[in-house]
Amino acid sequence: MVPLDSKPGISRRSGWRRFGFRLGAVVVGLLVLVAIELVLIGLDVGRAVDQDPFVGFQEIRPLFVLDETGRRYEIPPSRQTFFRPESFSARKS
């Protein structure tokens, strides 16, 4: 095989041409991302919501409630279909 430098009429690309080609490839790749971003902005995707994110948490029911005596916290019977019965003292020792 004959190296490119020794073939008549074929010259190696200059440094600026190689740099320009690489830069162009990066720009074309980034243009795809810019186009996607513009489409998403046009479709109004991802806009910040002006409502309180905790709106659905106003009616929080705690897992443990005081029993009738007020001495122990326990899981109420209505929630024992999802949780095993458990309790602990209301006052720390």
C-alpha cells in the first residue's frame, strides 16, 4: 500500500479542515437536541405548575393512633388489612 502522502494529487487534510469537520459534526449532533427542546417548548411540555404540590396531603391519616386508654399507639382495625397489628407505648420510658 502506498501512503496518502506519496500519492500524486491527494493531499492530507489541513488541520483547520479536520477541526472544522469535527466541529461541524458536534454542531449537527447538538442541533438535534436543540430541535427537540424547541418542539417540547412549543408543545408546552414541562411547564412549572402554579399550584401547591401538597394539595393532596391535607387529609393525612396517621398509621398509628392512640387507643381508647390513651397509653399506646396502635394500628387501627380499618388499616389492618394492609398492615400487621402493631403497637407501642405513648410515653417513652
